Amino acid sequence: METESPRKDNFIFSFQTPPAPETKPNPLTKIVVVASIAAGIQFGWALQLSLLTPYVQLLGIPHTWAPFIWLCGPISGMLVQPTVGYYSDRCTSRFGRRRPFIAGGAIAACIAVFLIGYAADIGHSFGEPIEKKPKTDAIIVFVIGFWILDVANNMLQGPCRALLADLSGSSQEKTRIANALFSFFMAVGNVLGYSAGSYNRLYKMFPFTKTMACDVYCANLKTCFFISIALLLSLTIFALTYVSEKQWLPGPVNVDEEDKSAMPCFGEIFAAVKNLKKPMWILLLVTALNWIAWFPFLLFDTDWMGREIYGGKSDGTPEEVKLYDHGVRAGALGLMINSVVLGAVSLGVEYMARGLGKVKRLWGIVNFILAIALALTVLITKMAESDRRFATVDGVVTTVPSPPRGGVKAAALTLFAVLGIPQAITFSVPFALASIFSNKSGAGQGLSLGVLNLSIVIPQMIVSTTSGPFDALFGGGNLPAFVVGAIAAAASGILALTYLPSPPPDVPSDEVIVTGGFH
């Protein structure tokens, strides 16, 4: 029995097995153009990390709401990426399999940042007094926009990486280069986002952003988001115009495939997870341990600078809060340095992999670098504590410490820089391996990358919900979670070196039948 051919102007999904990848790699220019979308995505993420926490306080969002807001990232990643990946493997739109999802994600991201930036204004237009706190109407608009933004980012990242894998064909070298370029443009987006977020007069570019309900800080946030919209749309439109996909039309199906097509999306996703081959299971385990190591530092890096290195308190006296803020700003500088190193190392991932002989060897080594760096947070913290100096006022020693000496600050900032090396590998190698393994097994790129994302978001949820109580058991502070991260990184490195299989060699192009591709 044959399936009915879809109309060319319809956006239809087929539940048949997705086509095999094209074996002939596309020009590198196409890969670069598609990878550049990551800069637009990450620009918005950097703004989200650096600006939204103070904005949340401006709106007066209660502390009890915070977990529901920040959990949307891992939840949407757990649900959206595998679903989008599954359907993008089977999409029969005349515009291609990946491009409709990338376009939809970009549009949704633009709507989301508009809602976030104008939340206070929209709440005020509903009759909410400016001085009211919490601003209930504005908070509702903000939360809706925040959730849409996370869903949109997940709609963008999965299909973008899948399209890069499609463009790379069966070439493992091109696949690794494509993911390294994606990591590089993520670093570019980080640098641009942190730079825009740190300039407090940016709103003068668009004076209309400052309103009765939106102060200077809020106006700067709006302006940053306008720039984010312009950057993301420009990169996405150029990429989707320059790189076109051929329409995939489903072929004949047998009875077993016809019965399978009735299975719901999540049924097939769970079946795909259940039937994963051993290489993918090991890859998921190594990735999960790797992200258990990363998340404590990614969540609390600036807090560590403000609390442990500078000795400030976010809820202390005005002097302690001011010192804490100085530490947070120093942490933001560390993140900027980290992003620069991340971008530079991303361009050299392929050369490092060749030099070490195996990709898994590279990943294992940098996991040990990550473990050592996280363990060094304890040493640097002890250095800061032993070097702590207290100001003297009228001959009386105060309880507020002075900022740390240059040596301590340099050690902490050096740690941020060093962490850019393993981060570049984390943002590229696991995704490249997932694409390579799925190519060899005949699985769909979108679904495989979506399943890989589960090994990222599930550790994120575990760390987010347990790190606070775990740290409290040891008297508070961030070091206990960092130490657990160091142990997880070492375990991830051992598994990568000993159990993670090396990808099989590239298949010559004349040994594989080409079933679809690109113009």
C-alpha cells in the first residue's frame, strides 16, 4: 500500500522512516551561514542570563514564583526538542524538513522578547498602578513571554543542528566542523549579548522605549531585545534564503510501517529511546555526567564571585550588598573572557581531535580539565578567605571586607578563561557524535539530537532542585555543588576514554544511495 502524496503547498508530517542523509557534503559556506544562526539564539540567551533577574525584581515577582519561571528551560527542552526533532525528520513541507521549524522558532522568539520587554507597559495599559508591587498583570505577560522564549529557542537549536548534520552528509569531518562552528557562533552571541547588556545608555538609540511604566533599566532591556530581534531575523532570513532543501515525499510503506504510523509521537520517541544502540546509550551517559558537572557552575558562577571571592552578601547590609554586586560584575567579566576563549577554541576543535587521534580522547581529556578547574574553586575560595582584609573606620575594624587583592581576582578570572576550553568541546563534540552515530544506524537526525538533549535537561532539573538543599547541608555556599561537579566531570572523562566507542570511518560516497538532499 502506498501513502497518498502530499500537496506541495501543505505542511504535512509523515510517520515513515526518515530518509538517509545525503552522502556528498555541501560547501562549507552553507554550513557557516546556517551555524551563524547560533549567534542570534545565544545573543538572546546572554541577555536572559544577564538582565532578566534584575527585571524580575523590578516587576516584584515573589520568590515562590521563581522556580516555576526558571524551570521552563529544562521542561521545554525535555518536551519540545525531541518532539520538534521527531517531526522535522518527517516533515514533507515544500520548504524542506528543517527550515519551517527554524523560521517558526525565530518568529516565536521575536514575539516572546517583545512580550518580555513590554510586560510592564502592557500591565500598565490594563490599569495596573505604576507603584504597585507585585505587578500581577505585568508578571503574567512576562511569564508567558518567558515560556514562549524558551520553547522558541528549543525549536531553533534542534533543527539548526539537524540541518547542519544534513548539510555535512556522511562526512564525519564536516559534521565535527559544523558543530564546532555552531559552538563558535554561540560564543560570538555571548560576547555581543553581554556587551549590550553591560551598556546602560543603549536605550538612547530608541528613546521611545522609556515610558512611565518602564524606567531606564527597563528601556535598556527593551533596546537590547530590539537588537536581538534584528540580529536573529537577519541571520535566519539570510540562512533560509541561501540554503534551500528539497521536499521529502514519503515512499511506499509496508503493513508494519502502516501500523507504526498510528503510534503517537511520544510513543515513537519512547520506542526510539528504548531501542537505542549501545554507542548512543554510552554517549547519553557521558553527556549526562558532563552536564551534572557543568550546571552548578553555570548556575552559580557569578554568585560564587560575589559571595565566596568578594565576601559580600545578596541579602546583607547595604555595604555587603554593594560588595556582592561588585563581585557579580567581576563574574560577568569572567563570563565575557570565558566566551572569548570558547570562541577561539571552537575554531580549533577539529585540529585538536586530529592531533590527539580520536574525538573521544579529546572529550575525555577536557573533562579532566573541567574536573580540575571545578576542584580549584575550593583552593581559590580558601585563598580569598585567608587574604580577606577588613576596612578600618575611625580606628574601628568593620565587619565588611575589602575587595580581594589582584592576585585572587586574577586567579578567579583565569579559572573562567580555562573553563572556556572544555566548554567548547561540550558544545560541539557530543552533538557531532550523535549525528555520526545516527547516520550509521539510519536514525533521524532531529530525533537523535532531541534524545541527546534529554541527557542535558534532566541533569539540569536534578541540579536545579537539589543543589540548594545539598549546599545547605554543608553550611551554605556554592563549593559543595562544585565539588560534586568535579567528581561527575572526572567520571565522565573516565567513561569517555574507556567505554565510549570511536565512530566508524566515513563511508565512501559511492557505497551509499542518495535519497534526498539540497539545491
